[in-house]
Amino acid sequence: MKTRLNIIVITILVSLFAPSAIAQEKVIIITLDGLRWQELFGGADKLFIENKEFVSNPKELKKRFWAETPTERREKLMPFVWDYIAKNGAILGNRWEGNYVNLTNTMLFSYPGYNEILTGKADDKRINSNNKINNPNKTILELANTSKTYKNKVMAFGSWDVFPFIINETRSGIPVNAGYRSTLSKKPSEKELFLDKIQAETPRRWGGVRFDVFTHNYALEAMRKEKPDVLFIAYGETDDFAHDGRYDHYLKSAYRTDQMIKEVWEEVNKNPHYKGKTTLFLTTDHGRGDNGKDNSWRSHGSKIKGAEQTWIMAFGKQINPVGEEKVQAQYYVPQFAASIAEILNIKLPQAVEKLPVLK
């Protein structure tokens, strides 16, 4: 009887301290490339929505996204953000309320922005272009993947083909499905094979950026099959449509991405691996200008006023449901990675203050 009791105790202890049990916290990081805070907090911008230089059918676009107040407009543009995240999470960066989120890098374009988001530190000396060079800095994804708890439980999906270099997949060992890559699964599902097929058959609008529908569905299928504990999903269309000067497509892409985020959250809540254990963090890699006359809204970079202005959202298990923050405060993008590190119980190489939204 005593021997049997000892076996039961040992079994309980093993189950408690096994790596699969320790890895309770899950984190999903989502980025929306170049989505301005102005649209996030105010919806469609009156400066652009009827401008035929940027919109092919103003009447149709106004019917879909216009309303008299910024609150109504933002709810039309991103209903999941304002119906769910605003009530159950935290949203920072409404500059009209004196709430600021800023980048600390001075480049103010994509690779430096993603480096700052994922490492918690700007590196203007070494990360000063969008060239496909392996990141010398270790991202929060790599730090997780080299930890005992999250080893081989990290995956990344992006629409832009530079992400394998930003994440430094060679050194980090993280599988990165980005650009026009096909599924990385050793045993692809029927859905993954279908995604491979239609991705190959779909016309390419941009050379190095695929449509977000492929990034999104590859990531969803990975959640169902591979079940990574740390997942990075980087949507890209909002930035590329803005560069094209297509404000109508930019708005429609923002709406679609909002619905994709909703679908990720629905998968979290019906998947036992994630349900009740997952925190989501969302942000953008840079801001944009706010002027239609000089086309600054289409651009970003060190010469564009406002390109340093971003936003942060978070919701899920480890986030206090404070809603849209309307107090005067200044936050910086490195706090994004610091907050994720806190949840995953890993250390960044440098000390960075975390966001005050964690439980």
C-alpha cells in the first residue's frame, strides 16, 4: 500500500513539474504594419475618404465606413477592437486624449520598428535599412525558443519576406513562414496543401509581400496542428495599400485584419491548448504622416512628421481590463517586449520598464 502511495505521489510531482505543465502561459503577438493611430482611434479620416486621388468610389466607401463621430467611425472600421478588446483589454496611444506611444528608433520604417518591437531596444547603428540581413539582436521570440520552457514551441508567420531575417531563423531555430513561402509542416494538412496551391496561383501585387489571407490561415492552421506556445503573426496589407495611395483598400484591409484578430481569439477560446492560458499583444511598426496634400499619410521614415507615433493593445489572461486609456501618459515601444518577457518569465538583455496593464 505504501509503495502504491509513493508511486501516486511521484506521478503527481512529475505531472506538475514536467515541461508541458510548466509552459502554462501562452502569448500571441500580432502586428498590423503601418496602421495609423488616427484610424484606430478615429476611424475613417475625413481628409481622405472623399479624395478621388486615393479612393475609387467615395460614395461606396462613405456608406461603409463613415459616421458623424470618431467613436462611431472607429467602431465601423474595427468592430472587434471596440466591441471586445476595449471592454476586456487595454488600448494605449490615443493622442487626442494625451495618451502617447512612441518608437525610440530614429529610422521610423519597418525593419528597425520590428527589431524594436521584438527586442525591446532600438539599434540605429546596425538596423538602419530594410535589407535582408540577419538580425544581430535576439528577439523575444528567440529568447523564448532558447529557454527550457518554450524550446521548439515558438512559430512566426508574416506577410513580408524580410521576417526570416528580422527573427534570424538560422540562429534562433524558429520556423518562419513569411513572404510567399509554402507551409513548413512536415505533414501538411489538406488545408495547408490547398493554401500552398492557391497562394502559388494568386497574382502578386507586391514583390515581397503576400496578401494577409495566406499569413492568417497558415497561422490558424498552425494553432490547430502545431500548437505553439509563443506565436507571432505579422499582417502587412495596411502598409502596402497606404504606400500605393489607396486609402479605400487601406481601410478595407484594416477591417479585414480586425476580423482576423477576432478569428484568432475565437480559436484561442475553442482550443484547449490556449483557452484560459493566453495573452495577446498587438502593435504596429511605425506611424505615418497625416497630410493628404503632400501625400505624407502614404509614407513614413525620419523625415515624416508623426511616423514615430504608434499604439499598443493587449488582452487575455494576464491583462487588466482597463479599456481605452484616457489619462495623460507616455509609453515607449520597448515596453511591449518587456511586458511579454514578464509573462513568459524570461529576461531581456537590458532593463526595460513593462507596461502598467499586466495583472
